[in-house]
Amino acid sequence: MTEEPRKQSPGVYRRRVGDAMVTVINDGFLDIPLAILRGTERGDMEGLMREHFHEGGPRLTVNAFVIETGGNTILVDAGGGSTTVYSMGQLPRNLSAAGFDPSDFDTVLLTHIHPDHSSGLMDESGKPLFPRADIIIHKDDFDFWSDPERRGRSAAAVPYTGSADALLSSHHGRFRPTEGGEVMPGITQLPLPGHTPGHSGYQLDSAGETLVMWGDTVHVPELQIPRPQITSEFDVDETLAAANRRKIFNHVASERLLVTGGHLHLPGFAHVVKAGDGFRLVPETWRVEL
């Protein structure tokens, strides 16, 4: 008799940032082949993965985030939902385990419109899962994915047009395109184009503390932090994506800022330090008390 695989405890981790509470909500994972990555020799990438005791292709952690401030409950990205591969779609279960209901959220901050970050906004029937939340997205991303002609010219975008259309149609009238700067009290949108035309991070400032949420600046931390030049076929503009990755790395390293991202491994908070021509990630240790 085959025993059913045992499940891990819910993928939830909380951390205070000033007066705000930030909760990492894991949505699952995504396996990718090394063949879609470029910017260094295949052997170099394989060596870096072995240094992290990982054979084969990278496994991407997929996370979303909840920010609770004095007046708002905010979701940052939403994972892959039921429309993507089997290994994602854990957001509803883990939100519930963390004590959140979809009706709690008044705002969603999207880093970009890719299915592993935005398809979780829809339920299994394709309808909005968060009934009262407005969606903030950079105008350049909204415009790009809303334009069939523009996105059709990008080989990196074509695989995701169906999921983009489903999101745009199901949430018609609920998007609030922005162009960087403060989008909510204490939250600043950081344009980081390249991965997509309007890809952005978000910076939370509260009571003298700062958290930079850098979206898809990093897909594979084992590779792209020591080698910021590594790009992927997901990137609409690989050169710009690499340049903005190095730019944000330099910023958070020089300012010693706390960071997190949709594909950093749990518990998900870290610092970046310079290391030769590249950088090094210093994951924050698990905090027992909030």
C-alpha cells in the first residue's frame, strides 16, 4: 500500500517592518531547465548549482506577500493560481492558514503581468478571487500586455498572452496604472523594466525601517546574485533586465537594505553584499518572535 506524501506545514512567515506586518505566503514552486538561462557558460551555472547542493535544473520558490499597515491590507503578487502547473496554487490555502480571507484585501500591488505572479488573482472558474481589491500595476506593463500587436512581436511574451488576457478581462476596470513614486502611504513603486516593459518592485518604508520587494529581479538566487548578467528567455529585454538587476543590487548592498522577492527561498528575507564582480545573498535567520 502506497503511503500518501506528507505535506509540509503551511508556507507562512511573518516579519515586522517598522509599524507594518509583512507576511510571506508561499504559492508553491516552479522547476525550470538551465537551457532557458544565458549570460554565462553552462558549466559555470552547473557548478554554482552544485555549490548549493542542487543537481539538475533550478527549482524556483513562488511567493506572494501580505502587507498590513494601519489602514490597509495589501497583497503583493498572487502566485500562479489554478491556471498554471500543478506545483503552484497554494495561495488560498496558505492565506487561510495565516488568518486571511480574500475579502480582507483592499489593494493588490502587481510587480508585472506574468502568470506565476498574477493568475492567482482568479479562482478556478476564472473569476476575481479578491472581490474588493483594486490592482496597482505600472502603466508600461498594463499598456504592453493590453496591446496584442506589441506583445505579439516579443517571443518572450507570446507564451503568456492567454493568461494576460484572462486577467485583463476578468478584472476589467479594476486596474490602476501608475508610473512609479508613492502609490500608497509608505509604499513606493520602483520601476525595474527589462523582464517585462513595466516590471517593478515596491519599497515599504515604516517607522524608520525599509523593505525592498524586487519582484522578478531574481528568478534563481543561486545563479543571478553571484552572476547578475544571467538572463532568461522570460525577459522581454535581456540587456535592460541585467542592467536593472545590477542597479538594484548595488543600491540595496550600499544602503544595507532588507530585501525580499517572489522567488527568494523561505523564509524569504535577506540582505545583499558585494562579492568580487558579483554579489552574495545573506538570508535572514528565522525569527522566533515578531
